[in-house]
Amino acid sequence: MIKVLVVDDSALVRKLLGKVFSEEPGFEVVFARDGLEALAMLAEHRPDVVTLDIHMPQLDGLATLDRIMLERPCPVVMVSSLTAEGAEVTLEALRLGAVDFLPKPGGAVSLKMDEFAPEVIAKVRSAASARLPATRRLAERIRHRVSGATAPPAGRGREPVVMQPRIAPANGMGVVLIGTSTGGPPALEAVLTRLPQGFPWPIVVAQHMPSSFTGPLARRLNGLSKIEVVEVTRQTVLEAGYAYIARGDADIVLANRAGRLVANSTPSEPGYPWHPSTDRLVRSAMDAAPPEQLIGILMTGMGDDGAAAMARMRAAGGRTIAEAEETAVVWGMPGELVKAGGADIVAPVNEIAERLREIMPPCR
């Protein structure tokens, strides 16, 4: 039985979500009308998963999440609007410790609940099995227990960097392919912020997200990283020292144009269930470049997107890294790669950047 605490100030949303869970076996649901009520219910009900609205009176979703992560960490799924502001707040929530998010239907929620319900169930089931790293915000939790006060989360700024000339991939230069889903934004931050300015290969990222979220994700990562991070919205020539975030609700494919690798944002295909699709990205990369010029990284995420394609890439001569179970929020995608015998290296997320640099062949 999965115990769910639904936190939302809308009586209609509470009623609709309650109906969704009551019609699905294996769920027990309680409700809170705002963040303060939710915090008071944590100890008594000990939920396995909390769904948390962002905009609430008294204590909003971010402040409530911050308190949950410090006082009684448990998997939290944010319920967010598909707006630029909603995306920014959701990305901050993922940084604070939320494991996933649900885009809230726009307009008349009651009319879209049948479409919304399967995603709610899938996300909450996945969150119930999610791993919260024991070290996540450990110092803040200790300070909170000692002092009883919640310290504001430490901000991170981007150090000034000196711009270097752009270098387009040529023969002998390869590309890094990263696939991730649930828990992905903090994992991407852990990897990309550890790479130096002038990193010699371009990086292409397929992160399962709606299109309204991938632009803000790219901007956030760009502000934290020494490499340049951009969203791909049109045909783009890949350049060393750049990470390219695939646009959400679509796929990203690579092609070789006169010896230069280019990335294209392309409409999703029904044969690929998750988008942007890591499988489709890797398959296209194998058609565009020799396998020895490809390195695949598969990190936290529900399902198996990318596992089969990266296993084939490794068998053909490419190199692969899978995130270790100990740090993955959901060890679905990287776990499937490991089970398929397709991982050269299995490493915790904080070591992936270093391992990547170790296995890269010298550029000619």
C-alpha cells in the first residue's frame, strides 16, 4: 500500500486527485489544504509520497518542500503549471530535493483529469520507490535539528570565465550523449558543473521534460557551469565546450553534414515512448559518427530509455557510463544498461564527470 499525502489549497483538485487514487488499487490517501497543515500531518501519517502544489497560502510549495526535506525527508512530487514561472519554480524544487513533478492541466482541470490520471499514478508509483540520497542536504538537516531553524538554501553563482574560440567537431572529435529522466536535473547539474571550460567534445542531453521546462533548465545549467549550455530549437552545428539540451515534447537527432555533426529538434515518433528520446538520440548518433567517437552516459530515470541503444553502441566500439544505484533517484534507465551488460563504468553521479574525462580519447 502506497500512502500519499495530497497537498493542495483547491478543494476541487483534492477531490479529483482523491478520486484518481481511490479508483486505483494499492493507494491510501490523506489530504492537506496548505503547507502548514501538511507539515503537521507528516509525523502522524508518515506518507510514502507527497504531492505538493506550488502556489498555496500561508506556506507555499517551495517553503513546505524545504521544511519536509529538513524535518522528515520523503519523496515529493511537485504539481506545477506549464508556464515559464512554473518551470523556474519547479527546477528550484528539484534542486531542493523533490524527486519529480507533474504538469498541472490548464483550463478546466475536471475535464482533463482522465488524461491526467495515468501520469499521476505512474509518477507517484515511481516516486514511492525513489531513493533519497542520505547525504542530500545533510549539513542543513543537522543544523536544523540542533538549532530548530531552517537555514535558507545556499545559492550558487557562476564564476566569470574567459570566452575561448568556438571549435566545431571535425574528424577525430566525438560527442557525449546523456540520457536522464526522473531526478535528472540535479544529476545533470552534478555532472555539467564539474566539467572545465573548453571541454573538448560537445555534449547532447535528452532529459524527459515538457517543452516549457527545457529552456529554463538550459538557462539554469548555463548559469552554474563553466561550459556553455543551450536548448536546441532548430538545426544546430555542434561545438566543443557546449552542452545541448533537447527541446521537450520532441526528439533530438544527430546527423553528419559535410563532416560536421549537427543536431535537429524533430517531432516525436510513436515508436519511442519517452521524449526527448535517448534511444532515438543514440541511434541517430551511431549513423552520424563512428562508434569510437561516441560516449554514452545514462543516469537516473524511470523505465529503460536508452539502455538497449547504448548497449549496442558499446558492442560496436563506443564507451558507456551508468550512474550507480547508490546515487540514482530511480535506478531504472542506468540499471537496465547495467543488466544488459552495456556499461563500461558504473559510478556515483558525483564521479561521472571525472570518469568521463578519463575515458575520452585524445582529440586529433
